[in-house]
Amino acid sequence: MNTVISWVPDELGSDPAASSGPLAGVRIGVKDNIEVGGVRSTCGSEFFADRVAADDATCVSALKSAGAVITSTLNMAEFAVGVTSQNSASGGSVNPWDARRVPGGSSGGSGVAVAAGVVDVALGTDTGGSIRLPAACCGVTGLRPSTGVLDMSGIFPVSADFDTVGPLARTARQVRETFAVLAGSDVTGADTESLRVAVPHPFVTGDIDPAIADAVTETVELIRQLGHHIVECRVPHSESAQDVVYTLIYSDLARTHAERLRDEPTRFQAATRERISLGLTISDEQRAAAVRQRDMFRSAMSEMFSDVDVVLTPAMPVDVPQIGVGEAVVAQARRMGQLTYPWSLHDGPTLALPVGVHPSGMPIGAQLTAARLREGTVLALAEQVQEHSDWHLRLPPVRVSSDV
């Protein structure tokens, strides 16, 4: 499946003094832009092929201190730019449900590793959907936390205003337990009695694959049966949110990679170079206007979440794409990320979880979004859903073992 870039030696992957911590013995892989001291950290790029991290990222140190074992660094889209994870200098990861299909991106290796049982938990990063899309494509659960909650030290950046690090696991419970270690505080005990759950129609677009719409509708009915209130609510400015995020992310990418683009552009994967180069044409005025729109969106979200507790939306509008089939790079990225990018403009948490199976046999994912710092709410609701469904227990045909 081409999911691992580097295996972490035993002596570098754990803290012997923490063998009885809350994550004792949990096998964790980290996306290859998250540094593990003494191990290569390539960001999926030829530019960093021989770069060895001097120290652990803050999140890696926290996991080791909790008793976890860091087993591997995981494949990714180059410099975390891409939604299919095919643009890696190490070659693209493939989906364990169907090797002809993408695993999502940019944390594609993280989604594959969890789904296939290579690890128990993986860390990914999410700027525009890079945890949630692999979670949806691979049939696992993944959390994009509120921005600014987790320390990003030791993680190669995409866009500081949007970058987050978060866990992917088979269950919402394991995501919660891992997030509690990363955040330094438990998020159990969130009140989930009679939540107000909004299901906006349409959200960004009405052009949703019918099987995905049906799976989300069935999940809505389950949530209703669990005693929660389904309410009507539109998400203000969601139609323009993707463009706002693109403007800010691509302008940041162009600045970060300016010298590489100027001096050695051909060393980039072609798809990476095409997307990063979009930022070269963004003016200071366009960026300033996007910042104003970001602030307007966040203000509207604060107002919206005073009336509702959670918003439920699909994670992707389309079935998991086949590798090398379909739209051009930028068009495919926009389509796959059409429903994740708006929640990146929001500064609160979004959790992706499996909610069905497409007629193609591929997983279907949904997103639960809440107000800033309300990770406990989305995780508790997801745990309730998973107590009364079994989508998260399905195993792909390609996996390490059948009992993982």
C-alpha cells in the first residue's frame, strides 16, 4: 500500500519511563511532516529526501510521554499539498479498500495505516481537509481540532492560520483518548443530552452523490432516534469559503516555497508545483480581502453556534476517485475538498467519521462540526453514533491482520 516512508527504530520510538501511561503500548504512526528525532522527515519531497529531524515534534513528545510507541513515519502528498496523496517523492499510497483508488490527502498514508491495521492511531495534519478526506476515503475516524489548540512545533507548515495536527483512529473513543494526551486535558463528560444538530441543505452545493446523501440522511435519523433535535440552519458564506481558504493557503505556500520555485522548480512533483504556483498570482490586496472574509465567516460561525450545537455535513460530495482517472489536478482538488474547506475557515473542531458504504464498495464519510473548543461535543456525539452503528468496525480486504 506504500503507506510507510520510514520505520522508527525501537530506541527512538518510545520512552521507557512512560510504559504505564494512558496510551501504553498504542502503536502510532505520524505523517512524514511531523518530526521524530533521529528519523528522516521528508515531507514526501525530493527536496527533503535526506533530512533527519534533530528533535521530536511537541506532539510526538506528548505521545511518547503517555506510553505510546511511535512505529513509523507515513506517506503523504508532497509538502502536504494535495487531496489524493499521489504526488509523493516516495510514490503514491493506495487505498486498502481498492488499490485502484486514492486514499485521500494530504495525510493519505495516515488514513491507510489506520484502516489496514499498520498502526492503532496515526497523526495527520489538516489545513483544508487533509485529515478528514483520508478518514472519509479509508473508512476511519479523524479529528481536525480547533486551530491554535495543539502546539505545532516540529511540524512543517502549510499555512499557519489553518494548520492543525490531529489523530486518526478506527473509533471516536480512541481519537478522544489520543486528543486528550495531545491537548493535556481530558474531553470526556461533554453534555450530549438533546443536542441541537443542524443539517444544512444544501451545504455549499446540491451536487452530492445520491448514495452519499442517503447515508448522511440515515445518520441524521439515527441521531434523531438517540434523542437529539434535528434543526434547520444554513451556514452563512459557505459558498465562498473555499475560495477564501484557497487564497490564503496558496499565498502562504508561494511565500514558503519561493526560493525552491525560483531555483529548482522541477524537483517538485508536477502536481505540487502546479498548485503551489497558483499563489504566485495572488496580490497583497487579494490576500487582505480574504482575511476580511475569513473574519466575517468566523463571526457568523460564532453566531450560528449560539443557536445550534453541532452541524452535520457530508465529508466529500463524490465517491472515492480512482487513481489517475477524472479531472485535472486543481479541479479534482476543488471537488474533493468542496465540503471540507469551508470548515477549515471555521476555527472550531470538525470530526470525520464513516457513515455508510457506497455501491462501489468504498466508505462514505460525514463531518460533525462544533463551536471553537467544543471537541468534547463532536467526539461524544460520534461515540454515541458508533455505539449504535458498525460502519467504523468494517475492515478493508487489504490489512495487516483480521483481528486488528
